[in-house]
Amino acid sequence: MLSEQDLTIPNSAKQGMDAILKGVNRFETVVFPENREYHEALVTQPQRPQALFITCADSRIHPNLLTGTRPGSLFLIRNAGNIIPPYGSGGASGEAATIEYALSVLQVKNIILCGHSHCGAIRAMLEGKLSDEIPSVRQWFTHTESVQRLFGTKKPTDITEDDVILAAEENVILQLAHLRTHPAVAFGLSHGELNIYGWVYHLGQGKVYGLNPASGEFTSLQEEEAIPLPGLRSRRKGPVR
Ligand SMILES: [Zn+2]
């Protein structure tokens, strides 16, 4: 439950940190004791997450709140723009290592790649504002270059929220393609042991849209059953040699 305090914008570093420490204190004295049995079970049994959830670092996205899940349910990758570099690009990355660990060690069977509306990084990309002042972001966003090419750049005043959502959708489709280049993902898909999904969360509306492989459109998750996206060799029968 959100309180008025949760929505207060801290006007100093100290005020922000005080609110966080108050939250830690509440967790230690109220939340953890009330759910002691559940939290203790998390360390007495191996973790078995239901999904690898990949999303943007944006603070307004709360994967557990969004999916009605608790600690232990989602293995997470978060970064600016929910980007997955193609396998092998620039050597090992945190994203590659986390995907590999989730699939090969934890035996995760679902991957959800979730973009979102109102994405500051996507808007900056559309505005051509990934400048020299943020060189790491600019370099990171070379992994979205196809989306940038598709949309070109516009004046900030000409960019609507619909443009940002469309670009966020295209970026999810592109990053799903990158995801498929990771050997553990390709292997899992080809053996029918892994399902992957592309979502876009519309902030402020409380709605999640999923990529429908039949239509190629993002449609409300409430309107139909989630359909996993096909893999590279998903129609292949029999063992892969
Ligand atoms: Zn974002």
C-alpha cells in the first residue's frame, strides 16, 4: 500500500536516505517478523524463480508489484532501456552472465522482457540527445541502433507519448532478437524447454501489453492467454544434434 510519504519527493540527499532507512527499520521490525516462515524457507531451499524478468532501471517499475509475486519468484536483469547486448558483443557482460546462470544453473523456464511507456532513455534516443555528456549511455544505446534508424530523430516538441511507446515496443522486439543469440536461450527454445515473452508496461494506466506472435501487435494481457514467442528452430522435431 502506498502512503503519502512514498510519493513525497525528497528535496535533499539526507531526506531521501532517511526515508530509506526508515523503510529498512520497518522491514526488520515488522515486515520480516510477520513473514518469518516464508523468508526462512527462501534460504533453506534452493531458489527456483518462476521467470527471468528483464526490464528498465526506471524507478517507477516494480516487477513484483506488477506481477503479484514475492521474493524468490523473479530473477532480475535491470538496466537503462532494458537492453540485452547480442551474445559475444564486447566479451562477457553482466547481462550474458545473468542469462546463462538463470537458464543453465537455476533452470528458469520463462523469460519476460518488459519495456515501458514514458521511458526517458527511449525519448532521449528519439530526440537525438544521447550526447557526449553521457558517453556511456550513448555507447550502451548502440544496441538500439536499428530502432533509432527506424524512427530517425525529431524535435522534442514533435515527439508524442505514442511515439515513445511505439519505439519502446520496437526496442522490445529488437532486444528479444538479441536474447535469442545467447546460446542458453537458443538451446532452451529449440528443445521446447523455455518460453520467452515481450511486454510493454504502460505507466500511469496500470496496463501491460504483450507481443502476440500471430499478429505481431502488442495486445492487453487481460484479453488473451499469454502466447510464448517462437524460437529459431521451434518447429524442429526430435533431438538436436
Ligand atoms: Zn526506461
